[in-house]
Amino acid sequence: MDVSGIGQLAAGAGTPLPTISRDDPAKAHDAAQQFEALLLAQFLREARGSEGGWLGGGDGSSDCVTGMAEEHLAMVLAKQGGLGLAQLIEHGLNLREQQSSDGHHD
């Protein structure tokens, strides 16, 4: 799977891509996991829909608790491997760093 489109997506949105240093690969790993967790949380919100919550309540407090639970579940899933997106993103970030250090530009 080609992850080169991620940079184009972020550039098109006006969001600068993070600078990842080879000296700190944990930074790329953490950023990729956080991004995957955000996507998973969005999937969970969409699955729940606007008709009440997972627990059947539609009041503000249950919506807040449900949102926090979705975010926590998404982070746990991402840390356990999730959909595999974090690994692809991390690979893409590291590849981009390697190309820029080798003098190659897209």
C-alpha cells in the first residue's frame, strides 16, 4: 500500500507534516499511533450515529461519557495494532525522512 498520498493530503489541507528525526524513531511511532487513534475514534462516533448513545441515553452527560469511552477504546486499539494504519504511516514518515536526507525530493 502506498502511503505517499498522506503527505499530499496534509499539504493540501495546509497542515505541515511533522519533522521526524532518525535519532527519535519513537516520535514517529507515537505520532502514527495517535493519528490512527483519531481515525478509529471518528469511526466509532460515526457507528454510534446521532440517535442516542451506545447506552441508549441521549442526554449530555451520557454523550460526554460515551465520547470519552470511544476515545479511550480507539487509543487502546491503536496501541494494540489497530487497523495497521499506524505502521503504514510510520513507514511513510521514515521513508520521507530517508529520502530527504539522501537528497531526493518528490
